[in-house]
Amino acid sequence: MRFPKDEDGQTLELLYKNGVDFNKKHQLDFFIVLENEKDAFELGRELEERNFMFTIEEDPETKEWVCCVTKEMYLDYDEIVSFQKELNKLSKPFNGYCDGWGTLVE
């Protein structure tokens, strides 16, 4: 299997090499970084309206706020990149940006 030569592609390649099943859906966590609590909870209202599953917490080291959006999906490069673009578009009015994704593997 071939993967693009960017961060998303490298992450997918690492998962593939570690034997993760690409034929089943996984819970992916997408991380949105925001400057303050007010913006984080305003974004949360937008995400809630769209029925997204998410959590919000302050990063104790950076003091930035992180919104973690969880979505069940296949480990498909185009779908992952597309969802990150959607999250960037949603978070931009609140001075936020999608800072990557991850998943727990068995």
C-alpha cells in the first residue's frame, strides 16, 4: 500500500506497518487548538449543532484549549484530510485550527 508523503500519510503508513486493519472503522480523535475557553465553548456549540462527539479541556502545559472531536471512520487518507479541512473551516471563526489526529490501536 502506498501513502502520501505528508504527516497524515506517514501516520497511516505507520499504522499499516503495525498491522492495523484498514478494512474496519476506527475511532479517530481530531484535535482542535483554541486560544481561550470562550472560543472553545463557542466552537463546542457549533459542533453540538452538528451532532459531533467531542470533549473540551485546557492543555496544562500550553494553557491553550483543546477540543477533541471523535469520529468513527475508515483509515482513508482522503476522508481524513477532508474531515480536517471541515474542522478547520468550522474552527476558524473561533481562532482555532485542527492540529492533527490519532487513534488507539489494539
